[in-house]
Amino acid sequence: MSNDNPGENKDSKRELKTLLMDLLAVLIVLLLIFASLYTYLGRYPFVVVVKSGSMMHGDDSAVGIIDTGDLVFVKDVERREDIVTYVEGEKKGYKRFGSYGDVIIYKRNGDNSTIPIIHRAVVWIEANLSGARYSYDVPSLKLYNITTRFVIQDYGYRKRDIVVDVSRILAIFSHLRLTPHSGFITKGDNNLFVDQNSNFTGPVQYILPVKLSWIVGKAVGELPWFG
């Protein structure tokens, strides 16, 4: 039996062809966006979902601050110089996400089985192994051979002094029978204490100074509340 409506068939084919072309165009655009993000960020996956409120500035969410549920874009880092600490950022006027310095994503003590932590890099400390006993230098603060503690004044959005307890860090290394290493002191903007002031009474409570090799990347952008 012949087709009574040849024009309708032609219109259907034309619509299908248009739909396929539109889908192809969308796919090409998505691939270009993906390729551009991968080229700039240098890693995949290049986003993480923020699960806690440790980086919030108060109880309310705000654009430009890392809040619970945000999608954060992560850029690869290769060198110590790729990360600006809070102490360095304060001197340069360099801010990210509402405070000085870069926000980094790192694996707790380099353990791949743990959920990465997204906190701000506060200061870099250098292990000093040349003396009669182990100590730490803090070049950006011009502090050397520290074995007790040092204070960073008026820190963060709360403008509170924070203490870095070097004696506790050294005690953790001694407890684990490890030689101290250099690394970043880190802190959640909404937390009262630096990560490295934690206890060492269990397998996951302590956090050592963050080595560069433990860092997944640094936060360079956010999509608020998308997670």
C-alpha cells in the first residue's frame, strides 16, 4: 500500500536529523569544556563535594566561601611553590575563599583509604634534623629550632590567635618511631585548632604535617550548593 502522506515522512526525517545534529553539537561542546578543564586543572576527577562545615565562616552559607554541599574545582599541584600559605598570603594580599592563602585537598597522612580533607594551608614548617634533638624551623615567620610551640596572631575570619604545638607534633613522630618530616600545617576555617594539634592515641586521630605528595590539589573555584 502506498504512503498517503509522503510530506510527513520527510518532515519526520528532517526533525530527526535536526535532533541528532543538536545532540552532536551539545556533545562536542561538553567534550570541549571537559578538555579545557582537564588542560587547566591537570587532573581528573577535577571536582570534589564538600561534606563537612569545617571551612564555613559562621553558621550561614555564602558564595565565595567553601560550604557544605559545594562542588569545588581542584587544580593539580607539583611544587611547594604552587601553594601559598596563609602566612605568605597575608604578606602578599593573596586571598582565596574568604581568607589568606590557598585551600588544599589532602589525604590524611597519605592514606588513600581515607576521605580527603579540604582545609587551608596555614604555614610551611621545615624539619630540622641537624641538632642534638629534632626541631622545626618556620622560615616564613623567621622562627628556628622550635621544640615547643608558636603562635599566629589574629588568624582568619575570627581574628583569633592560633597555636601550633610543635612539641605535640614531635611527640607523635616519636610515638610512631618516625623521623620528622617537613610539611604544611593545615586548618579548617571554622575549626578552633590546627589539624596537627590532634591526639595520637589511635590510628586515625593524629594528622602529621602535610607532605606535598599527600596533596590531591588546591581549590580554585566552587559551584555553591550543587553537591
